[in-house]
Amino acid sequence: METQRSETINSTVTAEASHYEALRRQHISDFLTRIPGSVKHVKWPVERIREERQQRLRSLINVAKEKSPWHGERLRNVDADSITEADLGKLPVMTKTDLMANFDQIVTDKRLTLEVVNQHVSSLREDRYLLDKYHVVASGGTSGFRGVYVYDWDEWATLTLSFRHAFLPINPLLRRLLSFRPIGKVFVNSKTKKKKAGKEQSRARAVSVYADIASHMSHAVVNSLAYAFVDREYPATLSVREIVEGLNSVQPESLSAYPSILYQLALEARAGRLHIVPKRIASGAEPLLPHIRDVVRDTWGLPVTNFWVTSEGGCLSWSCGKGEGMHLNEDLQVVEVVDENGSPVPPGTRSAKIYLTNLFNYTLPLIRYEITDQVTLRADERCACGSNLRRIDDIQGRLEDMFTYHSGVRVHPVTFSSAFEHYPNVVEYQVSQTEHGVAISILTNGPVALEQLERDVAEYLEKSGLYNPEVSARIVDRLERTPGVAKLKRFVRLTSNRPEMASTPSVMA
């Protein structure tokens, strides 16, 4: 009986995996056919960009009013057929609190209740479709306040296409070859590394080092449609030693990682422990600070392609390598750069936040959605690359702090967000570094197994190289905020253990 039950379970798992692979292969094929048209948008004239934005905006407002009760009420006096971008400032602002409190009334497919979406996210261990059509990403991100975002089949393809600079060098023949690439796992974790111990790994053309959680944007994109362009992934939660060993083994031509990880790898290369000669380097998901860009460039003699990425809209901007700053994807999103009071700020002035209108997501309409990234618009001079898409400076605000311990171990913030992704009732958190681990304070909207959470976090810390970590978690009524500005500091370091990247300018010279 037990054997029969096991065979039934294995058969079901195999069938589900085969169904998923068939969906993904079709999705990749659809995605690849759209690359040439999307890339052409980069060189569109200003007038064509404006026309596209207006058409998309009106379509978005129409769908939101018709299919979203929440938007239907707040936009009831808006004429979707005549609205222009200039009218956006008259619309109310939308926050993550609004989204999560009214999710079921905002989403336009009524099967996608918050309960269904949260259950899907909590069950994810690898990439998977919801209802054979949707992708869901979750973010506690730099704010620590959990949000979930849903994209349908076409919207997920558009989101992946928003990483435009990644596809600009790809020629049509290579796209056809990529569409026939065998489907298989590319993710390397501690378990697979142990299995391959003593064996030289095959070379990898493209490698990424980001989150190791299936619902995280970087992981979901790479393991679904961008799979054809990435040969191997290493989780940022691995220790630096393990990442260095892996990179030395596969010798990537292209390396993409969090800026904080790139900085560590550059130091490893300077110390003589990392021996790679990449031809392309890219960063995203964190602010690329000037000293990190300089150290990486001076180490490998390459410019860093930077991507500004959000769970709410995909890639909002990217650097071309020909001019300063990053190009906004103006045909896909409207980014309003505003001060603390929501008033527009001029070019050259750093904003307090932005209001994002995602022009391609009709499943979960985000219209004037507040994101607290600090953005500086550049002057309107044309870029040397020939694109008319406006540019911004590299994002400098909201860099998540890394924890450095006396043993020299560094722990990336994704370690904690990865652990929290499987606890949907954790809606906000604060992690304070201690001498031998962390103390975690959480706000919840339901039951949370604290002891299991502590064990999960401890396991992630051990994977990062911290021996026998001490982890404590408690449920609180409120989280402490920074005096004066009242901002919530998500990751609180021990002042005696400040990381080298923030305290050793001589390394950056």
C-alpha cells in the first residue's frame, strides 16, 4: 500500500512538472518572438513614445474602471477616453497599504483573491504558474512591508522584456537557437554543490547571483522566461567563499548580481582569490553606489550595466553604457518624480519618492502607486546611444544594509527576506544585528510559528557562513522608527561591525 501511494505521488509530481515545462516552453517561444519589436522602442522618436504612453494609459484606466471595484469608485469621475498624462496629477495616490487592504477589490480576475495568491506564494519552491496563466512575485523588499504582485501571460513577457539592455546584443539567429535550448535546472545551492564536490563544473556563459526564493522577482524572471539567457544561478545567501569557488569553476562571460555582492567579489578578485575574466557585468535590485561602480570597473576594466527593478513594475530603467545614468522605460511605465508632499521636482533635484503607473499590468492595476525610492531626473540632452528615452541618475536611496560579524562573515539582507517569504502573516519586520546572530521584531496579521521562523532564519545564516547563529524573534505592536524623519530602518547593524564597503574609502581609490 505504501509503495503504491509513493508511486502515485511520484506520478502526480512528474505530470505536474511536465505540464509546467510545456507551459514554460510555449511562454519562452512567445517571449522570444517579441524581442525585436520591443528593442525597436528604444530608438523611437519622442512623439511616438508619447503616443504609446497615452494609448496605454487610457486602456489601463478603462480596464481599471470596468473590472476593479476599488478603482471604479476612486476613478468614477475620470474620462478614460480623454485622459492625458498631464491629468495624472489630479488622481489620488495609491499605497502598498491600500493595495494589500483592498487586494480582492483591485485585482481584475476575481479568482485571484489575496488568500489564493498568498497560498500560491507560500507553496512555491521553484517557478510555477498560477491557474496556468499567472506569475506572482512577493516583496518585503527594502520596506519590509509585504506586498504581492500578479502578472498574466502577456504581462509577464512584457515585464521580462523591460530588461531591455540584456537583449540588445542578441541577434535573431541566437534567439532561434535559444528557443530550442533543453529545459533544466540552472540553480546552484549548497546541496547541489555538495553533490558536485570534487567535480569540475562546466563553463557557463552567463551567471547571476541574486535571491534564492521562487517568488522573488530576480529568481522568478531568470527561472521562467529569461531562462534562455542565464546558464547558472548562485543564491546571494551562500557564503562569499562558496560563490567564489563556483565562479572560479564555471568562468562566466557575463556576471549579474546585487551591487553589494559585486563589491565583495571585486574585493575577492583584488585579494587574488577570484580568478574570472567577465566580458559583461550587470547589477540590479539595490542601489549601485558610486564607490561600488568604481571598484568593479577598476577591478575588471568594464562598465557596470545597472537596472532599477521593482516588484510593482519590473525594470523601470537601465543603463546603456554609452551615456551617463539610466534610461526610463517610458513606453511601459509612468514615473512621477516628487517631493515629500507629492509635488513634482525638477531635473537635477533628488526626489523623496516616486509615483509609479504601470502601463502594461491590467491584472493588478497600479495607478500613481507610491514607492519611496529617491530618484534624480537628468537634463533632457540626447544620449550618445541614440535613444530618446529620458534618463535618471543611479538610484542612491534605500540600500539594504549588510551585516558583518567579527569572524569576517557577511550576511546579505536577502537572507532574511528569503526566510520571511513563506510566512504570509508577517506583514512587517525589523532585523537587528547582535554579536552572534540577529534579533527580529515582527508585525503580524495572523498566527506565526516563531520557533520555526527562528530555525529557518538560523539555517539561512548558517548557509551564509555564520557558525551556530543565535536567532530570536518576537511579535510586537509597533516597530521603532528613526527619530526625526520617522523612517523605519529595516536592518539595524551593530555600530562596531560596520561593513568594509561603507567604511574603507581607500579600497575605492
